[in-house]
Amino acid sequence: MSMATRTDTQSPALHAADSHDWIRVHGARENNLKDLSVEIPKRRLTVFTGVSGSGKSSLVFGTIAAESQRMINETYSAFVQGFMPTLARPEVDVLEGLTTAIIVDQERMGANPRSTVGTVTDANAMLRILFSRLGQPHIGSPQAFSFNVATISGKGAVTIERGGGKTIERRSFSITGGMCPRCEGMGRISDVDLSQLYDDSKSLNEGALTIPGYSMDGWYGRIFSGCGFFDPDKPIRKYTKTELHDLLHKEPTKIKVDGINLTYEGLIPKIQKSMLSKDREALQSHIRAFVDRAVTFTACPECGGTRLSEAARSSKINGINIADACAMQISDLADWVHTLDEPSVAPLLAALQHTLDSFVEIGLGYLSLDRSSGTLSGGEAQRTKMIRHLGSSLTDVTYVFDEPTIGLHPHDIQRMNGLLLRLRDKGNTVLVVEHKPEAIAIADHVVDLGPGAGTAGGQVVFEGTVDGLRGSGTLTGRHLDDRASLKPSVRERTGVLAVRGANRHNLQDVDVDIPLGVLCVVTGVAGSGKSSLIHGSVSGRDGVVSVDQTLIKGSRRSNPATYTGLLDPIRKAFAKASGVKPALFSANSEGACPTCNGAGVIYTDLAMMAGVATTCEECEGKRFQASVLEYTFGGRDIAEVLAMSVTEAEEFFGSGEARTPAAHAILGRLADVGLGYLSLGQPLTTLSGGERQRLKLATHMAEQGGVYVLDEPTTGLHLADVEHLLGLLDRLVDSGKSVIVIEHHQAVMAHADWIIDLGPAAGHDGGRIVFEGTPADLVAARSTLTGEHLAAYVGT
């Protein structure tokens, strides 16, 4: 039948299957959503806007994407579901028209030191197969090129049961791995400064050990006292060689102390397992400070930092070994792979070429495959996750993005917009949570949430087109066309921070004088070397307070009050007023409700089904014992204080009988960064990305540093909040601080006193200073990409 004939015979009536063109949400109550109902068109690009904390993530990720994933998981057998994360059904009455959701969020990639850009994108796996097939000399299977597989061999007698009898046979085996035996595939070796581990003039019982957590009062004390390898009352400097070796290097040894079987291990192997085997960024701050103080890391002399054994490095294709390939800039590696023409591995080469080309297309061509995944910024991590979806043949799926423009220069945002539109044009539904006007502009449909943040948000205040949003009068609509103007005058520097010969990553021996006493903005396209310059040459100096993008670590028991240290003065004030111990006013200590252990809810595990959390009947969700709530301070009990917002608490602790200057100062800083609406007891796990970064900024503002380094503080900030942030930066500078900001947002650039622009491009095409001067000079010169975009932004 011809196409024309088929068209003529089709019924003009709409087919029932074509009537499901909307995702319908009715009665959503997740987090702060207030019985929200909305209809989202399928196969269109919908952008969700609103101030930070208005409920965008609760609607998109916590409701739509979460329910889609939960329903997909339910299609598997109970056995398979037992191995998958259990997801609770979101608080919503009706969800219709859902399709498979693919979430591309900002969560940093795993902080495992063995994880690299190549391993998380499968590019390394393909390279290993390629070298195992084409590499000369041939050294073995793909795992012979893996730095995570050690070379092992063994032989011995094995007992085999067959035919009703037993026979003993000798067997031997060997596995050829690519792991460097010296550094065990880490690429670096550690040297421990023993003077930072202990004070050798003291004995162990006198508190010689200075390692965090190694106290003689607990289990370590019992092990050291009862092991019998050395005298815990003898100063360490008087130990014999054997005793010192046993204290520092002894292999795990079974011992018995007070009738209990224990394992004793030397200090250095114990530290290596508990601290050095983890990524530095994943450590708690006090342990990270100890590691920075006590341990120096150097590239492994045997493998040169490549992580690979000599055999793996000896096998080459056209003169290039796998270590060389992984160290190349990905754009150069893509060009090299294109030169390979071998029919026997054609499908593999095609897949590898597609992956590498996707890196270049998405703007990450400046990375290398051996780059540790823990060092990627939130924006880079998100774009790395996007790679597997580019060129995918799937259609009619829902792609969910969380601020995909984070970490992108205005020049790169246009490319990201093109990728989002391409996904939509293949017949997919694209949902984007976004603040940047350039990204909002390409939306087919806009859902604006608000009107405020926290309890003042959670409602749809506008739904429609971008033009409709402009005229809607909502906070987003009013600020959508905001354009900052250049300052009529700039501050004069009070000194300089000199950087000489900076060559970290792609920096090309950069010399620069960073002005002090002013607001200095460091900018440039993604991958031009901004973070390498500032974090590599400035952040570690004395008096420099660095607020970076690393995630806040905290469980569902952590909240703004515990994270900022606000709870300490509050507990002390309650204890002083009531004449009892401060520990009574902690839901994680003596004051905790015994039924729910201070959690406020009781969790029931239902194996492969989602667990159920029910409010504790004993404390009614207040987390404290009833006797603790009888003590009041200023007429309020501790549970009522934790339920207050920052603004209410600032007023409460600012005057009257509840006046507590220490608590009031911390609350003032939280209000300064725009978190006045947050509840003191709100779990950290429910905060949005923007809220977490501002919480971290408020905490660091208490530190006595002369120079503040901020890494993209506009991340997750609504257009209206950027103005608030600029006011905060001005106050910091006017109080005598120097502020250095790594930033792409043109409003922050326009507000700067001094701009340092890196470029001209990314990777080995960047790493140079292409402009230093005032924003007005940058706009007038228009000599760089940043200058062109800033000039267009301020309308000159």
C-alpha cells in the first residue's frame, strides 16, 4: 500500500493512544509543595523557575522523576528489587502520563580516588579492549591494561568431588592486571611526617598520639595497653627499633585483651586504610586538616603517576601506549582514534569515536580520561553524565536536568541550549530546573513556582510561554530582563597577592597580581584554568578563606542549627536558665526521645518495598523527651525554637530575656545570605543546592580571614537573589576584606572592581591571562569572548 493510499484511508478522528500528551500532577505535597496541581506538555522543553527553595526540585525531582523511577523499579521481580534502592511513593494524589525519566543531576561523581573520567564514562573500558587487540607487544586480556586489577598468581592442591568420590589435583592460576605494584593503582605514594602522629617526648598513656580519634580513653587505649608489643608508659623516643616498628608498621595481628579477641595493626597501615584510601574531599574537615598537615603525596616514581604497570605501558599502538592516550586532552585523543583504521575492531572504534566526539560536542574536550572524577565541578559532572544520552536512539522519554548551565560561560550556554533542543526534537520531554535567562528563553513552556521560598513557596504562580512570563508580574517575570550596569567608579586596591609561575593542570606559567581590598572577579570559558589558578595558587595561603562547591555532608539528623554551630549557644542558654546539663537539649544525645532515638519518626524497613516513616507517637515528632520540653527559655521550649525560621529566631535571640549574642550573630549571617526563611531544624538533606552553598558561605563568614575566595556563588540563585548576593559581597569588601570570585554571571562581572579573564579557549588552548583591568575597560576593548558577552549584556 502506498503512503498516499494509507493517508487517504486513515480516520480523521484522534487515536486514543495520541490523547496522552500531558503529564498531569494533582495534589503534590512533597516537602513545601502546597497541594500543587500542574499539567506539563510532553515532547516539549519545559523550564521550571522560581526563587531558590520555592519547590522546583520537590516538584520535578522529588515528585515526577521519583515516581517514574519507582514505577519502573516495580516492573522488576522482588528478587531484583532487593538489590535496588527503595523509593517511597511521593506525597501526591494523582500522577498521570508519566514516561521513563532519565535524571541528569548536579550530584558530584563518586569521590573514590580510583574513579576517573575514563572509568565513569566507559571510555577506559573501550580503550582497554582496543589495546588488548591491537597493542604491540600483546600482553594479555583487557584487564592487563586496568589499573584496578592487580597481577596475582597461585598454585596448590584442590579437592574435587565427582562420581561419588574425592580426588586431589594440583592447580595453578594467574591473573595479569595492569595495576602498578608500587602505588597499587593510585598513581601517587604517601610520605607520613611522624612528628605529626605523635609527640615522642611523651608516653602513649600521657597522650603522645595526635591523630584525630586516637584517644587512650577508648578502644584504641585498650588495644595499645593490652597488645604487649611495647610499654605504654615509656616515652616513644626511648622505644627500641622493634617497638617503634610494631607501633608504626606492624601487619594486622590477632591479640586478646581482657578476654576479647581483637586485631592490632600499626599506625601507618591503619591511617592508610581509614584516611588515605578515601578521596580527600570525602573526609571530615578535622581529618582533612590532619591529612594535609601530616601526609605529603608525590607521584609514584615507578609508574610516573600513570597508575599502570610497566607491562601495560610497554604495549603500544602507533607509538602511543594506553597511559599516553588517557593523559591526552580528549579532543586530541578523538583525533588520534579517527586515524585508526582496523576492520577487525571497527564496531569498537565507532563506539569509542562517538563517546569522545560527544565530550568535544558538549564542551568537555579539554578534560583528559585520567582526570580524577572527584575533581570535576558540579557542572562538569552533569555534562559528563549527559554524554551517554547524546546520540541515544530512545524517544518519548523524559529527560530531567538540574541547572545544566552551571559552570558555563555565556559562550558555552548557547551550545548547551542546542543540545537540549536536540533532545526535545527527537520526540522527548525535557524538564529543566533553571535560573539563567538565556536558558529560560528557549522554553516552549514555563512553570514558575513561588511566590517566595520555604513555607512561603510551593505554589504555581505562572504557567505559560516565556513572553507570558515577562508580563506576568511574578518575581521571575519582573527580573527576567534585569541587566546590571557597570559601576560609575571602582575601588582602589590596597595591595596585591602575587602569583608567579602557576602551571597547575593547563596553566602556562601564569604570572598575575591579584588586587586586595576590592571585589576581583576571575572569569573565562569553562576549562580555561580559573579554578586551577585560584585553588592551586591562592586558596592554601594563610588568611585565605575558601568557599568552594563541595557538597555539605550531613545525615537526616543534621540541620542548619547543628551545621552552623548555632545549637551550641542555644543549648548552653537553655541549660543555664534551667540549671541542667546542655546535653539534655540535644536530640542526638541525652534529651532524645527514647522511642524514636531523637529522629522524630520511626522507620519500618519493608525489604524490597519502600520503607515507611511514621511520626513518633511518644514525642509527636518533636524528637525530645517530654521532661526536656518542660524547660523553657524566653517562654519557648527547645522544640519550638528549632521550629522557628531564621528571621523569627534572630528577633527572639536579639532582645529581651532570651537575648543570646552568640546565637544572634550566627542568625544574622544566615539572614545576610538570604536564608531567613529556613527553619532551624529543617534536615540538611531537604535543602536545595543553592541553599546549601549559601549555608556554607554563612558559616565561613565567621572565620577570621582577610581574603575570601568564592567559587561560583550564584549557583542555584534566582535572578532576584543575585542582587542580594552583590550587596553581601559589597559589605564584605567595605568591612576591609578582599573578595576573589570565580564567576560566569555577567551581573557579578559588571559589579566587579577588577576582572582577570583567562583563555582564550579551554584545555591546552587556554591557561593564559587574556585580560586584566576594570569591567569598563573589558567592555570597551571587546578583545575576548567574555568582553563581547559582557558588552552585549550591559547594552553598550
